[in-house]
Amino acid sequence: MIQNETLAAQLSAANEDTLTALANKGLYKRAVKDTEGLTAEYTEADDTIQITVGGEQCVIRVPFEKSTCSCPSRTVCRHILGALLLLKKEVPEGLANPQTEETEASESSKESHDLEPVEESPKKKPLEVVADDALTSEEISEIKSCAKHSLSLLGTLLARGLVRADSSVADALELAAVSAHTAKMADAERKLRALSGRLSDCIDRRASFDIHIFTKSLCSCVSMLADLEQNDVTSKKLGVFRDTYESYPGNLELLPIGHKEVVRGEYQGSVYYFLNLDESVQPRFLIYSDLRPTFYSQDSHKRPTQTIVWSLNTSLTSMMYSKLLLKNAKLSGEKISGSSATEVVFTSKAELNCPQLRKLVITDFRELAESADYNREKLFLIRVNRLDDYGFDKHTQILFMKISDRGGRTVTAEVKYFAENKELVEKIEEICGRIKDTEDVWTMLVSARIKDGVVVLNPIEFYDFIEDMDFHSFSPSTEITTVDPQYAHVLLKLISEVENSVVRCVRSGLSSTTENHATLIEKIKRCGMSGLAELAEQFFASADSYRHNLDKDAEKVLFDASKLMKYIILAENKLGKISALYNMNNK
């Protein structure tokens, strides 16, 4: 048993929420899994506890965020979380689960509400569920203070630029994310943590880093934080820590339609795709993801473990040829919960060549242009009338497929080559050879997005046995058929120029060389985009003011950049659909 009363008391008070606040949900779950069935072997010294977890030496001290580990992590890692979980079991019985009348009353009150579990705050206050009328003035003050501090960090980042950023900036953003969690700012925590991760990718020169995505994420985070700092705070603005899964009415009948391994990035594992056979319910495409964080893994290229869920006695991969009937299923949008309460109560042979699936197969690619989102992937089943061309681009390391529908409209499917997915790329290349000699035979499950005014597909599964029953019909919307798509393409190019100016500013910092934007602004005005011109001029003016004045206000530039980027994203999404239609007809 632990002798240090201070450490024992802190360990006793620690729960899932306080431990999650030290790092993130993914690391907490990883630590729980790593320590299952283990017991603590530790040594107490002064005000610390020394313990070995996963081959790493951890020194636990109060506050827990000051604990250290011998692994490369600069912040609280899975080893420290694992150590805390193991040591919690060693708390003397007298300190375990302390109860007061106030606590018991609070717990009784909570149990009387039939609510879906939500993320709780690690703050030591009886208030645990955020509601508009439940926020105290102290909590609102803490939220606004956290937002202000985070904006100051982001302003400093913009002033210096990514070229001068180092790991300390990423660490500062990670700590800001922890503060946001403590203040119950769920959405802010996610955005700050994502920025920290992307900034680390930039600093480490990882190929996965995309400065355009980083810039948009930065501006989105600024817009949200500014709203919290300057306006009224509501629970809706704060967001929720966990996806809210709602119970599915009755049994959920799933038809497995695809599976892929995620073998690269911060999360690795398996993603499973299903069709909800109930045609009256949306969304029809459902996903179960078993992705685990790899931030601190000793082997970043380790293959994911098998997924066992829903009381199955075998892996989910081995059940992908069986229709599944789920009892007590829970959904959050398109995501299926892995809740222990959910169980498979019946299985039968899966028949993909069924009317429910055939009705969803797209044969007119104009529907992709209208239904896909800009830079956000959505699932579709498409009919391949013809594979016009395919090949491997050695410069971009991308395997491409040019696919046309029955009307001759063309889209491109792409698969990025990595050493980890070599087998997948080779398999798809082999399938392309088989498709090339056929016409109107193959069906594909794809994720699609609009990028730079073009529909881009990511292939997931191929089927050569789905019959064409011509169930699916499509009529383009009035907006897409009346707006000149070629003109939309021109406008997108101008918008892209403005976006690139913001990106260059983020990359180089506010003290970089001044650019002359007069010609660009004039072009935008001539094209009738007065709103874009006004926002762009405002951003360029505030950036120039920062460079030429002693009273520098980086946050003002940051706010103007976020307003401009919000306009750009909306315009890209609207014009991108129209331009995508034009491009698939003119290749």
C-alpha cells in the first residue's frame, strides 16, 4: 500500500476524466489496455513514486502533470497514465472511494437521470454536466481566460511563422488543450490538440503535413476562440467531449460492404463499412472504426491487432462475409458504437447483390459533384462504365484511375503509395488490369471529396458481381445547371490566389516581405466578388500595419485571417461543386 498520504489522496481522487485531461482520450484508452491484468511494482522516495511501465521508468509526483518518463515524450504519455492506473489500485482502503454526504447526494441525483454518458470535467466541483443555465460566473471567466490565452499563443505563432516554430510551440498548444479540457471547452480542446499535432508534423518535416489544411485549421480555431472570448458562452459553443451515441430503435441489420487498414499516421487500425438494410433510415452507410493512437508506440509500423467487438467470439474481419443483426446498437451519425451492451444476436450469409445495395449505386457522376463536400470525404457506391486510363505517377507516388460513366463524364480515383500500403497499391493495380478490358461490369465503394474544383475518389472496395438493375436515378439541381461552370472555375482560381497569400503569411510570419496585392484585389472586384475583396483588403492592411508599426497587434491580423478564410471555405464549397461538374465533362 502507498504510504505517502498526499499521493494516495490524489490517486484516490483520480478518475477517467482527470486522467484524460492530462493527455487525451486515445492515450487513456491505450493505457487502460496496456495495464490490464498487471500489478504495480514500485518504490516510494521522498514525495515521489518510482515505477516501471512498458519498459520505461516513470517518476510520479503531485501534480501528476509534473511526472516524468524515460520515453521520448515531452508531455504526459501512456506510460505515466498506466502508472497512475496501477498505483490507484495500491491506495490504502481508508482513502479509497471517499464519500461525503454531499458527494453521495450528488451521485444519487446523477443516477436518477437516464442520460447517455458524457465527458465530465476534471475540476473539483460538484457541477459536472454543462448546461446554459448551469455555468457559473467563475466558469465563464475561466473559459474566457483560456480562450484569450490560446488566442495569444496562436497570435505569436502567426507573428513568427511556421519557419521559426519549434517543439516548444507545439508543447504550448498541447498544454492549452489540457487547459481547455479543464474548462469544459470540448471543441476548443480538439482543435488545439489537432493544431499541436499538425505543427509537430511540420517541425519534424513529415510528408503528411499540409500547410493549407493547417492554415484552415488555425483560422477555424481562432474563429471559435474569438467567439468564446468576445460573446456569450453557451454549452452549445463549448461542444461535448464524447460523441453522443443514441440507441437504435429495434435491431440493426448490417450488410458488410468493405474494410480497410489504416497503416499510416497518428492513428492506426481497422475501419469497417456497412450498409444499413433498413431503407427508411439515414444514413445508409455506417462505419465502425478501431483506431489506436501511435504517438508513443515503439514500433510505428506495427500492424493493427484484430478487432473483436459486439460479443463476437471471433474477429470482425472474419465476419465481413456475414450479415449481422445487432441488438442494443448505438449510433452517432454514421458511426457505430463498440459498446459492450451491443451484441450480435444473429448472423447469415451476406448477399451484396441485393436490391437495397443496387438502389444506391450511382451511374451518373454529376451526382458526385452535387453530393460530395469540399475537402471532406463522403461514401458512395459508383458504377464504372469504363476505365479510360490508369498508371503510377513516380513523381507524386500516386496510383491514379480515370473512370468514366455512361455519359462520358470522367472522375479520378487516387491511392497514395507508402511503404506500409505497398500490397494494397499492387492489388488495386492488378484489379485495374482486369477492369480495363471490361465495360459496365464493375462497381466500387469509394470515399469522395471535391479538391481544387475536381471530384477525387479514394477506392475502398471493388465488386464485379453487382448486377445493374438501373434502380438509381438522378436529376441535377437548378443551381448547378444554371450557373456557368467555366466561370466558377475562374473564380476558384482567384480565391486560391487569396488563400495562398494567407498561407504564405502563416508559413513566413508577419515580418516577412510585403507583397503587392493591388492587382489581385482589382481582379476580384471586376469579377463581382466585393465581399471577398473587402475581407482580403482588410487582412492585407492589418498584416502591413503589423510590419510597419511599433504597436504590433498579431491577434488583429489573426482575426482578419479567420474571417477571410471562413469566406474562402464557403466559396470553395459552393463553386467547387459547379467547377467539378465542368471538369468531369472537359477532360
